Amino acid sequence: VEGRHLQEKANVTKTDPQDGYNLTKGNQGNIEVDYVPNTEPYWSSKMCPVNVHWHMGTEHYSLGEYDENGGGPQRSQDQPTAPDNQRVRPGYRCHHFDKNDRRFTTPYLWQHCINMQVGETYEVHWPHSAAGACGTFNQYQTPFYDGMFCNLDTETFSTLTEQDIANTVGVQAQIFTIVNDETFFYPDLIRGMIVDKEYGQDLAYYTGSTTGSTENGDICSQYTPITWQVDRK
């Protein structure tokens, strides 16, 4: 059963590529994939962001950058719930946290990012699509799956190959440690990852799937194959 045609997430013996994990420079995976990722800037493929969301800790792994040796504030045994009322599964952390530096420990009064914590590591995702409602009031949608193909009729969708989808649907991912310091203020994280100086320069490219708390080692994502462009730093 091909991944993008799944109607149920049970009794699947074959699926398209799922989300990658170890993005460490030089690491070579052991699964052969039939599709190639889109390595160009998404805007050049007429793709626009259709959503922006974040995960506590990283879903990806980059040795020495964000891994099991990273640090941060003490995590409660009773993690806050995600918007869909599922328990949060904390991920890996960066190595920047310093408990003696007030920038990492001074609380911030959040107005929008519920349950976000100063000093913690977060992985921010920007799902993109060329078939989204780009440039309209409905461009950004929640859940983000709704925005992926909302500007594509069923007949046209049925003609797309898996490689067509990998070329025109993708996710940007970038990792941040939150500090309470206006020196690091950045005015716009809605339209995509930061590409400036060292930010957004060392990217890992691969074809995989969407991610989330509903997928794990036993349950696959049906939204595949899509391109991922992930900042290793």
C-alpha cells in the first residue's frame, strides 16, 4: 500500500519514506528512497508557507548541535498538553543553555506561544505547498494538512506522481533555544526560516513524511513523500 493512498493507519506492510532522524553531517541512512528532494528555495518552486508551528525539543538529531547531551530547564514529569490535548513528547536539545546566565532563566510573559519556556529548545516547522491558497486570506491553515492541497481539484491531484508531490510540497525546519534578550529579536518567523549569516546555510535535504504525535515507530504518516529542508545548526 503506497503511503499517500492510505485510508487507514493499520496493517500496513509497505509505505513511502517516513520522516528522517539523524541529520548529522556525513551520516548515511540505510534505506533506499525512490524520490529526490527539492533542494531549491521553496519560493522558486512557487511554494508558500501554509502553516507555522513548533515542537518542544527537536524531532531531528544533529550530533553536537542538538542531541541527547543538550541542556535546558528542568522538565516537569507532567508535561503540558498540545493543542489537540495529547501529551507532549519532549525532544532533543541544543547546547547553549547556561543556568547561571539570566538570559536563559528570566521568565517572559508570553502573549501567543502558550506553554513556551525561556531556556528550552524548540524545533519550528513551516509546511509549504505550491497547491496552497498562496497570497490569499486562507493561506495559513490549521491543521496544516488542510492547507497542503486546498487549491487543487481532485482530478488534477489524481494525475500527480509521488515525485510531483515531493517537488511541490515540503517543510522547512529550524531549531532555536529561547533566550530573554532583545539582542536576538527577530521580527518575522511567520514566512519561513531565517536565512541570514550562519542561519539557514547548512541544510539537510531529504524526502520523508509529515510528523506529529499521531505517528511513531508503529504508525506511519500517509502524507508522503514530501521534501524536508532542515537547518543542522
